[in-house]
Amino acid sequence: MVTSVPRLVIAAPSSGSGKTTVATGLMAALAARGLAVSPHKVGPDYIDPGYHALATGRAGRNLDAYLCGPELVGPLFLHGARGCDIAVVEGVMGLYDGAAGEGELASTAQVAKLLRAPVVLVVDASSQSRSVAALVHGFVTWDPEVRVGGVILNKVASDRHEALLREALDSVGVPVLGALRRAAQAETPSRHLGLVPVAERGAAAVGAVAAMAAQVEAGCDLEALVALARSAGALSCAAWDAAEVLGSPTRGAAPGDPLIRVAVAGGAAFTFCYAEHSELLAAAGAEVVVFDPLRDEELPDGTRGLVIGGGFPEVYASELSANGALRKAVAELALGGAPVAAECAGLLYLCRELDGLPMCGVLDASARMSERLTLGYRDAVAVSDSALAAAGTRMRGHEFHRTVVEPGAGDAPAWGVRAPEPRVEGFVQRGVHASYLHTHWASEPGVARRFVERCRTS
């Protein structure tokens, strides 16, 4: 199958150059013109896709060659881009930065090559003029397989500054597709793990996205950007499909059997979840129902399994703790043997306490905030049989937190992790699988099938 979707990759020489502003603003500006825009983010980040979703009205999706393997980048992209007129892919870090010690793996450059997509380089021009030409020339020539099709100049000080930058870039032969002035209203607040998620900002996030769109509309050549997107090469792969990758129906489910209700934590405290997880659960025979641990005092009626992803429970520890009715309901479900899959924030919520405040008490462990940032990709193997994975299952994951759980592993650990040092971590007890590790189930879709099977039989 040969498929062509107009697409652009928005990259930069380094973090902080303005990729999110440009990518999100471009998505929103194109959507305002009536185009169906497919939003994507390179890497494991959960927060930027929330802004992308707000800009486009579609789920923001991640393309991570480390978590899912390079072979799934194209299929997952086409899955997200079904029915769309154009796709915008926001890069991660600098264009050529990837997994530490792994060459180009998981870099924006690798994803651009896998997608056969032209790259637009966003350059922070705030402290340079003629030197911008040397910078852009280096990025354009570093890897001939990466096609840098244009430059957008960000944080330009004045008309005179813009003229100097454009004159310098004439010699490089890469067109300038936009020049953006600094605009405070388009900036988004950050804290210890990056941008504040959309779900926490409400109307302020809507305003920020609108400001980004106005900035891009005023400062960029949208027609030229769309024309560049249409020059992307065709992809010779099929779109990923949750039902197809799972194959036969879930064992134990006969035609006409009711769906198994799986509750998925959402709301402002639990915003980290890949869209493909719910799609896989549904394809495996689950009815996925979202609930908010900050607001709901009961689990959805008929809940047979629980998925609690990542987020910021440390920010909402008081409110989570105050919702004693829900904490009790979660504990009763988990201690009764129902399957529970918890990642990072979910792990903290299941602990006995978080920063001294009572949590669900499912795990005999305490959690607290830490000054140390734990960040990076991980190769992992399941140590114990669980509702999520059989012992010996290998998966790749990502850690990103400023908290500590003590002890770090139970009598039956969840994962054995090879780097940065060999260790075991997480907890498997009854139906609970709780760990710091964020995983992408598209890389191992059998975990969704196994989880739903356990929900059906528990």
C-alpha cells in the first residue's frame, strides 16, 4: 500500500527555540482555515499533545521510535492521520538529538526520514544576525537524508533584525517561511516537569493556543508551508489498527457477551495516557469509561478493571487525599483482586501516603517529592507474572518524575531495568501492576488483551 498525507515536521536546533509555539500555532491556524489537521509529537512527551489536541480537535499522538520501534512510526502516523488533509509533527529537543548513546534513534531527524517528511527548522534568532546562516547551514548539511525545506525565525526583535537575518540566509538556499516576534501572550507556564497541562489551565490554555495561532498566521507564509507539506514522499506501509494487531477476539468472550468495563483515570491529576491504550482496550473487548479522581466519589458502575496513568498527583495531593470515598473504592477494587495497571502517578496514588497525605493504601509504600529528576528511556523485562504482562515479557519504557517511592519494589517486582543501573522496580500483588515506567502498548499489544482477559475472569 502506498499512502500520501501532506505533512511537515517542525524541528529546532535545540529545546527552547519555539517548536511548541510554532507547531501548535500552525495546527490551529490551519484548522481555522477549515483543514482537518492531524497532530503528532516525536518522543514520549504527554503534555504537548494536549495543546495539539486543543488546536485541532483531534487526539494528539506520539511517534516514538524507541518505545515502539522504527517500524511502527509510519503505521502509527497513518493511523492518527486517517481522514485528515494535512499533518503537523512537532519534534523533540534538537533535530538530531535522540536516545542517549543510541545514535539517531528516537530523534526528530530519524522520524522525519521514516515519514519521508520535509523539516521546517525553528531558529531562536534573539541573539544573532549573520551567524544564523552558519547555524542553519550546519543543520541542513549534517545529514543529507534529512530534507530541511524551510526556516521559521523566532523571537525576532525588529524589522531591521528580520532584514539582516533574511539577508544572511539568502546564501544558504533555504527559504524563510516565517518570522515571529516575541509575544508574551503566546507563552505557556512551566513547572518541574515542563509545561502545565491543558487540563489544568482551562480557558487560559484556549487563549494561549489562540494567541499562538494568531502569531503564526501573522508571521508565517501558510500557503508556502502547505505547499511544502504536499511535497512529502509517499509511505509504503499500512495504517496501524488496534483490532488488526490484536487479531482474534479475546478468549472467553463469545459473540453477544457484554463488554468488560475498564475505568481509566483522567482529569487534571492524571493527564498522561497514550490514545492507543484505550483503543487497544476497546478492541480487546473493553468498554472504556473515564473518571476523575479529583471529582468523582465512586468508580463507574460495573468497573472490572482500572487503569491509572501518569500525571501530577503531587500537585493535587490534598484534593486526592480529601476524596476519601474514592480512595476507599479504589482500595476495595484492588484488594479484591481486580486488575489494576498503574504508571508513575498511578503508582503514587496507590501508595499508603504521598508527602504525608493519605492515598489509597493499596501498596505498603510511601511516596514523596524529590529534588532529583529521574528521566530517560529504559529497557525492561517483566519480573513477575501480572494482569498486564507475563514474566519474561520485554518492553521499552520511559521514566520522568521528581518523586521517590520507598521501598522502590515489592516482594514481587514489576520490572527488571537494565539502565542506568541494573535494578528491579515496581509492585505486582493480586491484580495490581504498579510501576514508574511509562510504556506504549502499541509496541506489545498483547498486554491489552491480557489485561481485559483478566478483567473478564477475575
